[in-house]
Amino acid sequence: MAEEIYIIRHGLTESNKKKIYAGWNDECLCEEGVVTLFEIGRKLKEFKIQRIFSSPIWRALQSAEVINSFLNNRIEIEKNLKEMKMGRWEGLSENEVAERFPSEWKIWNSRPSELKIDGRETLEELKIRVLNGIRRISDDLDSSRILAVTHVAIIRVLMIYYNNWALDDYRKIEVPNVAVYFLNKKELNNKIKRVL
């Protein structure tokens, strides 16, 4: 069983810069995002990671490949690490969503756990999916230390779950690109904390 799980948000993309909801699209990293990942890869080398899991979405997989150039492990795909399915918001900036869907936007910013849109995951659905993925990669392994390369929404719901926060705190949680978080499964009161 994996006792130590490091979780990293993918590198910077043009959508991140423009506050666009990228969702499941296969956008690649921008040049700045790649450079920053080389810096983080050097630091992660010291953590002695034994296995790497990645979301199948290209910006995460590309991030995993850059990091793995320092770690030399096999990258394994975990579909439950995919970003939140955004439905009709995908490809729109925050400003565009606010203009086109003002009532939805208001709920998203005040009571995000209550937002329900056709073709879009709710926060509760996302949390269940992500926890299934984390349990699968941590429970069925001989390795004790793993890295999961994923997205902002996934890290937010994991922090909410393990830190016993409310789902409506979702929008208040800052998760910068290439931020690394740590979950120690050996601890009874295991919480997620940022380490890089």
C-alpha cells in the first residue's frame, strides 16, 4: 500500500493565464509552464518517488513526462485524476461564463456544492470519482511513495475531503500550477498539506 502520496497540479497553460475553463480539452503547456516543471522535477527527485500516475489529459501527461525525466519511472494513467467535466462552460473564460450564465455563476461563487448543470459534474460527483482513483492507486500497490499529476479541481476536492472542510469552501482554495501537496496515509488523522 502506498503510504505517501504526492499530488501536483500540472504546469501552466494559456488557458490558465486567461482564466479559461479548459475542462477535458487537450491543450498543451505554455513555454513558461515547461520551464517551471523542470525546476520542480529537480526538487522531486529528492523525494524518491517510486511510481507516477497521471490524468490522461495532455497538459497533465505532458507535465508528468517532464517531471519523469528526473525520476525515471513508468508513467501510469489513472482516468479518475481527470479534470472536472465542465459541460457548456468548457472553453469559456470566467468573464464569459459570468455574462452568459449569470445565475449559474452566482451559485458557483456562493454555494458551489449546489450547482447542477447538464453535462457537468457536480462537486459531490467529482469528489466520489477522485476518491475512487486515489484509493485505487494507493491501495493496490507495493510502492510506498507515489506521485499523482492532476488538475486544480481534483486537488481542491481532495483537500476538502482529507482536511474536513465544507464543499462550499471549494472556490476559496488556492492551488497554483505546479504546487505539490502531500498526503501521508500512515497518519490516522491524515490531512493534505502543501510541500512545494
